[in-house]
Amino acid sequence: MESIRTHEGDIRLCRTCGQPCYDAETEIGPMWQHFREQWDGIYCARHPLADQNPIKIEWDSHSLDTLKAKYPDTCPARV
Ligand SMILES: [Zn+2]
């Protein structure tokens, strides 16, 4: 799982939970999935995957930077 803070690609919103998600390669092909920050903090029936037809957002760079910086991180620090 990637961190939303360093993700460079497209970010869309999952239709199941409304939280951000990203497209990445998995063992079974590219899939929309949730960021590491959401690892258990927000309920999503599809977690760790996201809805595969997520909502495209026309972010401007400021709103996207704000989202990346402010998105709550519930993932414990890795040692
Ligand atoms: Zn979701």
C-alpha cells in the first residue's frame, strides 16, 4: 500500500466509503485500492481494495496538496 502523502498519480474517491483511492498493479492486475493511512481507521466493505469505478475528481493542485497533507493517518509507525 502506498502513502497518500507521496502518491504521484491519480486520486479518486471510492463509491463505497467516499475515501480517496489510487490505481496500482496487484497480482490480479491493476486495481483501485485504499491508501496505507486508511489501513483500519475508516470502514470500507471493500478495503483494502476500493470500488473499481471510483469517482473522478478534478483536483486543483492546492486542494490535492491539502488532502495529502491533512488526510488522517491511523497507521501505526513502522519500526
Ligand atoms: Zn472504500
